[in-house]
Amino acid sequence: MRGFWKKTMAAAALTAALVCMAQAEWQKEGAIVYASSDVVSSSRATGGSTATSSLKVEVNYLNETITISGNGSSSVYMSTNKGKTWEVLESLTLELSCYMKTSETVLYFKKAGENTPYILTIPKEEKTLTAKYVVGKNGGAVQLSVTAGVEYRKGTNGDWRDYPSNFSTKPYENTGYSLQFRTKATQTKRAGKIVSVKITKRPVAPSITVDYSGLFLKGLKSGTMEYRVTPSTGWTTFTVPTGHASLLDLYTVLNKVSGTIDKTVTPLSAGTVEVRTKATDKKLASAIRLVQIPAQQAAPASTVKVTNTTLVISDASSKKPYEYTILHKGETFDISKVTWKKVTTSKAVSLEKFGSATTITGDVLYVRLASYKDTVKGEVSLASLPLKMDLTITATTPTKAP
């Protein structure tokens, strides 16, 4: 539909231009030159009949036409140079846009046999309207010096539309756009000067990544970015939590639980997080980065078996990796700090040592499905909840040689 209107407006503009050219040509061909002494002064008018001319000239600024009548069967002449030369009109309906200029234009008409002309004054273009695009923390907006009786169009060839009180620039800020504004024409008043306004394109969305293992969003900048969870409409400014520079804890955002969350027991809720760069007094808020978080899987159980210092995961493979960590006595579980070791085979894994310490009774083993990408669906899964197991280490007596 938009393409249709553009083509229609372009065709209308071309038609008007051709009419103007045609009028100029036939007026040139039929020009009759009179001496300037033939012109008798009369008062100026902007429409209607004068007391000294039998002609009636009507101007319609909405239809952009000049209509001449009252000549009977007599020819009508027109002058655009104060009566120095006169041209025969072959049509009594003229295209007004051919004679409208930014400055005042005066046209003279008279019929054959009369010396007193009808003087038509087309007023200069009104320049009372000013327009500019401004940006603030609440977004962009067009500021007009007047709002009543104003119309706008998209680009230079769009159709003119009434300017609404709830006009929004948001539809144009995704790509950037040029709009034009002017005061509307009436039948007796010409449209005002066209004022162009450039709508600024909003900045690109920030680069944000998901830590599917640590369950964080990475790449946020404190104080300059904000986030929300759909379908909420309110934005929260990101501030750096102690020890987690540029990381946004997904539990805090999606689970919406106040206080401490036991991430070994409580699964992370699925949800959609939106992130953008905040607006300033000089820049629009950026485009929105959409991050979809899948539901977290339950902790593995039936496939995990621990015997003394040996771990066996029966379905572990390169396509279904697991991982484990051991917390020694006195250590606490912090999902952002613990070190995980991958298990990609169903073969036995030794737990005798983890890190620089030997595993002893009272240490705690955590096993979970590791984050991995489904090569078929192209989706990345979150690491599952961990299975917690208290270790009991039984010392083995070395077998003596016979």
C-alpha cells in the first residue's frame, strides 16, 4: 500500500509539472504584446471580482487551481510582468502551483475589449512554522512552534497527513528517517513553507553473551545499561555487584526471589531478558538485545555412581558431557567461582585428588550435566542443577607381595 501511495504522489507531481510546462508553452505561443500604457491601475485582490473588472478570478489553495470566469465569449489575457506583455489564455483553469513562489507573486488578467485588469496577488510563503528533532532521556520527539493546523509527510513524495497530538517518532528511529512538516492549506490560504526534520537512527543493540555454565549474562556496563524481563515494561539500571564486574546474575533476574538462593537446589526459571544501552540527554536508548533463557534441567541421579574415590557416569559422552567439582572442608559452593572438570566418557574417573588437595571423608562432590550445544537444533542448554553427594573415603590396605 505504501508503494502505491508513493507512486500515486510521484505521478501527481509529474502531472502538475507537465501541466505547468504545457501552460507555459501555449502561453508563449499565443503571446500578444501590448504597450505598458494600455494597463490601467486597479486595486489588488487575492480573489473574487474587483469593481473595475468584469472578470471573476477564484483561487482554491486546497485544489491548487485558479479559475477565471465572467468573460462571456471574449478571450482572456494574462500578464506576469506588470502588463508589459500579455498572453492569450487557452484554458480558464490554471494550475496554481505553477505560479506560487516563496515570495509574493502578482498576476494580471483582462478580457478582450477591456483595459482595466484584474490583479491577483498570491501571497508569499508563510514561514511561521519551525520544527526540530530533540532527544532526551524519555526518547526522541519533534518540537513544532505550532501544532494546530499542521500536516506532515514521509520523505519528499509521501502523502500529506494531519499531524496528530500523539505523534511518535519511535517508528522512524529504528532506521532513521526524514519527515516534512508544513501548515495546512485552506481554500483561501496557501500552505506554509515545508520544513524538513531528520529523525536519528537509534544506536545498535549492545553485545551481550550468556554464560550457560555460570548462569550469568556477560558484557553489561554498570550505570549505562538497563534490563527487564518480558512482559514487564519497567527498566532496571544495571549496577555492578561486588566481585561480579559486568555479570548479571540470572537467578536474581528470572527467579525474582529476595534473599539468598541455594543454586544447588532451586532451578533457574526460564524467561526472556531484554538489555539495552540507556538513553541520555543527547542519545536515544539503543536497540534492544533479546536473550532467551531455557529452563534448567533437574540434577542427574540414576546415571551417577560413586564408589569410594571412583566416579562412573553411565551415559556420559562427547555429545552429552557431564562435569563435577569437589569442595573440600570449609569451602562453600559459589557457582561463579567453582572449578568444574568435564566427563565425556562412561569410564571410571578417579576422585582421589581435586586441585592441590587429596580428597577426604567430609568433602562434597557435585555432579551436573554440562552446558552443551545441540548440533541438530542449534540450541545451547544450561548446565543442570548439580547432584550433591557427601563423600566417604575408605582407606585401602595395599596387598603384600607373596
